[in-house]
Amino acid sequence: MRKFYGFVIKEFLHIFRDKRTLIILFGMPVVQILLFGFAITNEIKDANIAILDLSKDATTQKITNKILSSKYFLLYQNLNTYDEIEKVFRTGKIKEVVIFEQKFEEQMKKTGKANVQIIVDAADPNTGNTILNYTTAIINNFVREYNPTSNIPYFIDIQSRLRYNPELKGVFLFVPGLIAIILMLVSAMMSSISLTKEKETGTMEVLLVSPVKPAQVIIAKVIPYSLLSFINAVTILLLGKFVFGVPIVGNLPFLLSEVILFILTSLSLGIFISTVTSSQQVALMISLVGLMLPTILLSGFIYPIENMPLFLQIISNILPARWFLIILRDVMLKGSDITYVWKETLILFGFLLFFIGLSVKNYKVRL
Amino acid sequence: MIRVIKFLIIKEFKQIFRNKSMLPLIFMMPLLQLLILANAATFEIKNLNIVIIDKDQTSLSRNIAGKFKGSKYFNIVGYTFNQKTAEREIQNRHADLYIEIPNNFERDLIREQTNKILVVVNAIDGAKGSISNFYVQNIINDVNKEIAEKYLIQSNTLVAADFKQIDLNYSFWYNPDLNYKTFMVPGILVLLVTLIGTFLSSMNIVREKEIGTLESINVTPINKIQFIIGKQTPIWIIGMFELVFGLTLAELVYHIPFLGSPVVLFTFGALYLSLALGVGLLISTVTETQQQAMFFTWFFMMLFILLGGLFTAIENMPAWAQTITLFNPIRYFIEVVRLVMLKGAGFADVKNHLIVISIMSVVINGLAVFRYRKTT
């Protein structure tokens, strides 16, 4: 056992002597969460639009005001003719043009029907679609208010309750996602070069001839890294709570034990990469280039998994981050306990055992 | 001079092509990711799972439930009379929302002339939450309209013109089918090429430093400009190859419209790549180990990718973050891809982008060359 402690201490010394890496390791996640927490959002805010009002009457003015007084849209330009639409879109500055037909109010009064045309820049279809949805909702609300209720015999209203995130803040969605992604990548990258570094610099030979067992070598390497990752996780959780107001509704010790489980899973994935590669470059290529985009895109961090085509939903199952993200959102925001996330927890456990098993199998006692 | 560079390039290429485990990673992994990941990126919200609590059980309440059933946006996952059950369905993620039509809904509606339906939405994803709310509102608007129309016929007290409507027509320009792949495939290719290019160049010199072979290069008469050009050119060629090949593959598989000229796009790509490699080189000169280089690369890549405007729109970011994106090379490439491929922009339209990227490339590469020392 004393030999083992010696190893753990050796690993700690390795890490703490490399001050630069240490600063990077603790500093970068903090910078990232602060930056991305503010900047990443899928809410539409102050989108520039142009208005082509061919009628210019009281009603179109009212609708225009209603659209512009929502926090979603800003008027970029008033257009006068259809020909200007193409030109203003070309500038790339606007996302939408709202067109009121001629004699809008007159039509409305005479026939009860008037026409609004909306042209959306759908080069980015996700934003385009959301913008259209918001505009439609505003105009529909206008119609509802415009019709004097005395004309309508009965009127159904809805009363909405927004669970878990009543102010519809984007950070509620993205902070847990950032935690999952940062932990996944940092842990996997750190541990993926742990053994390859020894192989590359030639010190692996020394490890192999020492009386320490392979499992002990690996555990000794994992311990300092788990500690580092855990400190990172706690820092990010604290930042999320105190800077962004993302609550931790669930049980804290339970949340932290899930975090530890995920860190161990990510580290064991890294160790597995480490056992099958022979140079740091290859190991890093796999853990950085191989994991980064798939984790960002398929974990549900930005894009909801349920909207993806079926084959991608199936592929997304092999990402541990996907399952951790479910646990994290549920425990942090909904206050769920183990009865709601036992399945996801079991899956993470499964990944952990799987990666450890593969690592042990691939750990070569000869070079 | 040229001869020295030529030999260096040959040496680098040999090193790359001899490394059998690296080759598939450099060429296969990005293409595979390109083909697979492009399908992931949609915010389009449909199939919202809904639970319906209909305590009223009248023809009106059944009509409302039927409207949800017929809507392409909703997918009814259960009916219940118990609010607790519905709440639990939201908590365990089986449902995105539920509506509750209260007891005596129709009777009270007629008596009081108005009545409320409760809508409870899981709003963790704020944007999705508010859109689900819009969809519900639209359905209820329809129901209201029907009620009013029915009433008109029965009573003859109103004429159709009293019930005002606005017809909404909409069209999506530049991408009428809202095909997000048109937008995503070239964007993801840009990310992958940047990632590979920056990664390889950031590892390149620091690797020699760590293994100790940099010393042997340093004692040769090769000067640092020659050395850097020799190191960077092969990676640049690989990057360009992936860009061209990836785009061709994407065209074949996804049939993305390409309105503009490939010459414009690839000219920009060539300049852009020199910048991406410059970033890698700069990282390489300020770090001691591959581990440090990798963490730097990772940091900048996360920054470039998440603030590049591909996954979440730049217009929605706060003003200071939008200012930061002005220094993000990926932002410019993604804009150029969009302009050239979807809007048919020519050299004149992307002139500013070309200028910005060229300046950035000169500055970053200049810094990197300046930082690089032949002494260790």
C-alpha cells in the first residue's frame, strides 16, 4: 500500500509542478462558463426587421408598434416598394420583412379580412423559423385584442404556467450543458495522454518493471485527475448559481455524487484511449477532435435530441454526456431524485465498467 | 531557399504518411463526422408530447382535445383526470406539457362568457417552452373562431365582417424548404477543417520540442522562416484537400445548393486556413508540452466554435459578446459560406471578409514567427 501512495504522490507532483497547465486547467473552464453562459442563447432578441407598409393607416401602425414593442424585434428600415426587399436582404442586416397590403384598414372593416405577408431570411433556418413563430404569435394576439369581446359570445383563454424556468432564461438550458461538455472533454483529454506520455518519453518501461500492478498504476493516475475535475465541477456549479442564478433544486450530495460518477466515466474513457494509442498526438486527436463536435452536437446541449432523425438518436446513446446531461438538468432544475434518474445513472455506471474493462484488457505489460 | 523548403515539406509528408494510426484520424474522422453530425442541428419543434386532462368531457372539450390530436406539432402521450399524474409525466420527461380543461368548463364558459384552460409547460428550454405556448394559443384561437362562427349562423346577429381576421402569408427566402442541412453541412465542414488544421499545427513544433528533436533542427542552417513554411505547408495542403473533398462529398450526399462561385469560396478558404494554422503555430510557440498546447487549442476552439454563429445566432448575443465575435475567424468563414453558397455572392460582396481575414492572418502568423526562437 505504501508503494501505491508513493505513486499517487508522484502523480500529484507531476501535475502541481506544471504550473502553466494547472492555471489553464482551472482558469479555462471558469472563463468559458462566464463567456458562454452570457453569450450562448437561442432566444430571439432585437432581431432587425424591415417593414413595407403599403397602407400606412392606423391599424397597420398599431400592429407595427406591437411588433416593435416586443423585446424581439428592432426596426432597421421602413421600405416603400417591393423592389427594396431584395436589396435590404442582401445587406445581410435584417432577418425579416413584414408587408401590409394596400388599404389594410379598409379591407379589415369591409370584409373582416386583411393580409399581412412575412418574408423571412431562412439561410439560417432555425433562426428564421423562430422569428416567424414569434411574429405570428404577436399578430394573432393583436387580432384577439382587436376583436371587441362583446362581439364574440364565448371566449376561451389560456393560463400558462412555465415550470422549472418561469422567466424562460436561456442559461437554465445551457449552464448544465456546459458543465457536461467541459467536464467530459477536460477529463478525457487529461487522462488520454496519461499513459501515452509515459510511452512517448520512455518512462513507461520503468513503470512496467516496477512491482506496482497495472491497476494500481491506472488508479494512481486517475486519483489526482478526479480531484482536479471535481474542483472544476464545483467551481462551475457555484458560478452557475451565483452569477447566472441557475438554481440547484435537488439534493446537493446526490448531485455531487452523480458528478463524480460522470467524472470517473470520462476519465476511464480517457484511460481507455490511452491504452490503445502509442503517441500523445494520436491520443489527443481522438479525445479532442474525435469527441468535441459529437459531444457538443449529440448530447442535447444545444439541439434537442428528440428532434433529430432516428438514426442519430440511436447514435447519441453512446455518448456518456447525453445521459449525464439528463441527470444534471433533472436534478438541478426539477429537483428530481434517484427514482427519476436511476436509469441514466445505471447507464453511466455501465459505461464506467465497460471502459475500465477495456482498459485493463488493453493494458500491455510489455512494450 | 526553395530547395530547403522542398526537402522539409517532403520530410513532413513522410512523417505524416508513415504514421498509420494518424492517417485515418486525419482523413476519415472529419468526413464521417461531417456526414453524421449535419443531421443533428435542428431547432424545429414538432412532436411535442402532451398529456390532456379533460375533466369536462363535453363535446366542446373533446373538440379541443381532438384539435391537439390533429395538430402536427403535438403528440398526445396520455389522458388522465389527475393533475399529479400529469405533473409526474413532465418530471420524468415523458411529456413536454399538459393542458387541463376544468370541471364544468363548457357550462361556465356559456354562463360567464369566458373561461380558462390551464397550460403547464416544461420551460427548461426557454425557447421551446415559449414556442409550445404559441402553438397552444393558436389551437385555442382556432377553437374560438369556430365558436364565434357557429354562433353567427345560429343567431344571425352578426355579419361576417364583425369578426376580424388577419391572413398571414409567409415565405422563406434563400432556403424555402427550411432545410437546415444546407446551412449546417458547410458550417460543420468549416469547424472540422479549422479543428484539424489548428490541432495539427499546434502539436507540430511542440512535439519536436518535447521529444527533443527540435534541438537537431535548431543546429542546422535552416532559418526559422524556412522551417515554419516547411512545417505549415503540408498541413495547409491537407486542410485544403479536406475542404474541397468534404464539400464535394457534401454536394453528392446532401445536394446543397451552390449559387456562387467555388473560386470565391476556396480563395477565402485558402486565406482562412493560413490563419487557422497561424493560430496553431502561435500556440505551439508559447507552450512547452503537447498537453499545454492541446488545452490551449481546446480553449480557443470552444470559443471559436460556440461563438461562431453556426449553432446559436450571433445577433442574439449581448453586445459585448458580439464585439468578441469580430475577432473570431470562424464567424467570417461561416458568413462567407452562407453568402456564397446560398445567396450567390461574388468577390465584391465578400471583399470585407477577405480583407479582415488577410489582416488577421498576417498579424497572427507574424506574431508566431516573431515568438519562435531557434534557441531553447
